[in-house]
Amino acid sequence: MFPPMAEPNLEISATEFEWLVRDWILKQGGELTSLEVTHDAKVEAYDSTYQIDVLAKFQAFGGAEFTVLIECKKYRNAVERELVQVLHDKVRSIGAHKGMLFTTTGFQSGAIKYAKTHGIALVSIIDGAATYQTRSALSVAAKPPAWLNLPKFALFHVGENDAGNISMKYLGRAGTEINEMLGD
């Protein structure tokens, strides 16, 4: 998991970030049939009309229709649990099949816990790369390519403050010390 960034590195507006996510969703939908991805959609539900940053509709499995609600948050701080709860409520009210929340920062621990419990995908876009915090379609434990020449072990300190913000600090390469402890 990446730590929340105090200064998101994307020099774009919130609306431009929504379009960036829309384009990313379109690229990822390669094998889907009838993929429609709409920016700033208004969706009617039994209890209200909802504004959705990006709405994806597609068919799969021989014609079954799926709806995914996608919210985009270009924030300076970690996304809070309440925003994940609001998205979950929209998914239930509209009758969508999935909710996804994209951000340029990270997510507070309460947001991650709630998302895991309720099947909401959390995605951070940092340095142009999308990283799933929950509900990843890809294996999280991917082996890095050999040419990166990474150490076998590295030392990090992960902490959480009273507000629920998670931070990570790189303490250095500790391969030799850890190998000695493990008897390698």
C-alpha cells in the first residue's frame, strides 16, 4: 500500500482527473462487449437522482449486463471512510454491480476496512500508475524483474496517526542484517 501523499503530483483539475480515470477504464475494458463509459452521468434511482463521476456499463458472460459506479477524488489528504460509505449507498440505491473509488492520494485505514467489507474497489493513481488498495484483479505479490536489482529485504516503518492517516518511511536496505537474523 502506498502512503497518502501530502502533495499529489498530478497538476490537473478534479474534472481532468475524472477524464483521466474515464480513459483508463476504457483502456482496461479490452475484451468486454458493448462497453460504454460516461463522464459526469446523472442516474435515476428509486430514492433520488445521483451524479456519478464515471459510469461504466458493459456486457460479459454471453450478454449479462453490468453497471460500475466510479467516483474520482483528487484530494490533498487521504480519502475518509465516509466517502466510501456514500459510494456504497449509491451502488445499493442504483442497483449497480460494483463501486470503484479512485484518488490521487491514499485512503485512511477506516476507508480501506469498510471497502474490503462491502466490496468497493479502492484505486490510487500515483506517478501515473494505478494501484488497487482493495479488490485487485491482479496478484499483489508480483515478482519484480531481475534488472531492477532490488535488495532481498528493505526496512520500512509504517504508522498511523490519531486521524487515521497511514504513513510509510523507508529506513534503508537491510538485506545483510535480516539474512543474518534468519540464518541465510
